[in-house]
Amino acid sequence: MKSADMVRLLALSAIWGASFLFMRIIAPVLGALPTAFFRVFFAATGLVIILIVMRTRWDFKGKLGAVMTLGLINSGIPFVMYSIAAQILPAGYSAIFNATTPLMGILIGALFFAEKITPAKATGVILGISGVVVLTRTGPVEMSANVLMGAGACLVATACYGLAGFLTKRWISEKGGLDSKLVALGSQIGATVLLLPLFAYTTNAHPVASWGGSGLWLAMAGLGLICTAFAYILYFQLIANIGPVKSLMVTFLIPPFGVLWGAIFLGEQIGWAHAVGGALIGMAVWVVLKPTK
């Protein structure tokens, strides 16, 4: 791997790790749906500007509907779920749970897409589940129904990510492909359009107590523009340079950054459960993704 790609990989890990910090700042004030809606709205706006600057041709090749639906699965629902978790769990917890995405892909592939579960994949799933159990039962956050709900929300989000990978292959890749920047833009527009009525209904039925101050909206700009729009550009560049499998190394690096940012900026406690649970999940992802001879 070239040094420039390594820098991109570390930068992407740090950025996506920071997304959990931003959500932890925003979601307890605005609530889950407003946080998710403004994230995808800012991301869509940022991507429009980026594509205009890059003079990208907006030709979706008849796949706009599929891409927008993917946006609900790959961005809309997961962002709502992580925003729910951010109201309950420390940022580091959510970042570690995010590492279960490849494991969810294995389970969904076996259940719905006729993918075989190899011994390595089965071992990875068992290790990953063990890591989740350690983190939720013995971490610095006291075990409760709310903690279980937050953990469940994170796992729903990673299940959506796992499902989206298969749907992207079926709807986009196997039907002639599409510029990855357009997939990113269309998905964020789709998530924005689909979350808009839910956002309007909830804010009308249950008005937000406070819209926060300038600091909160700076965090929101960071979440939407940097952690979503700009991060997509970095990620797609990595895929082009080093391939999709190696790009998944980012899964290993997000949790340490998520825990680090939470400890530095929010004063979150770091306990041995972070190390043990995170290590088990990391081992699980490594077992699943390690190159075969």
C-alpha cells in the first residue's frame, strides 16, 4: 500500500470515528430523527457542491430510484439508529459496535443471498457476538434496558450496512455499474427525501425543546459535510486505489479513534471491557477478512 493511501485510510478512520463523537453531542439535544435528517441533508448539499466543482456528469443511467432506495437502507435507517444509540451509549461503544458490519454481512448473506458460511466466517460470528456481550455486560456503562436498546440500535444499523452491500451489488454493480460519486449523491438525496416527512411529523408532534447553539451546528456541519460527504470521497478513492477488501481495514481503525475522541472531548471512561470487547470484535473481523491462500 502506498504511503498516500495509508494516510487516506488513517484520515478516513479518524473522520468516521469522530462521527460518533458528533452524534453524541447532537442527538441528546435535537433527538434522533432531526440529527439523522440534518446529517443526510448537509451531506447531500455538500456532495452536490463537490460534484459541481468536479464537473461530474449527472447520468444515473436509469438507476436513480434504486440508488435512492439504497440511501434509505445504507444511510437513512442506520443514521437514525446510531442517533438513538448516541442518546444512550458513549461514543466509543457505538464505534466498536460499528465493527460488526462485516459479521452482519455474513449472516444476511447466508440467510437471504445463498452465501455459504465457512468455518472462518462461523468463527468470526462467534467471536463478534462474544465481543458484543462483553462490551454490554461488563463495560463502564451500567447494564440496563436502555443500554440494551442502544446496543440493539447499533446492530440494526450494521445489519442495514450488511444488507446494503448485497443490494448494491444486485441493483448497481450487476446492472452495468455507476460512478461511485453519483451513488453517494443519490443515496444521500434519497435518505433526505425519505426522512423529510418523518422529520416534519415528529418535530410538529413533539417540538424540539432546544435547537442548540453555534457549537452544536458546527458539530452538525462536521457530521454532515466532513464525516459523510467528504468521507465518501476518501472512501471511494481508497476503493479505486487498493480495492474494496483492503479498504475494509478501516473497520479495524474506527473503534480506537471513536474511543479516543470520546475520552478526549467528552471525558468518557475507558475500561478493560473496551479492550476485551473491542479485541474480540477486531479478531472476528480479521478472521473474516484475512486473505486466503
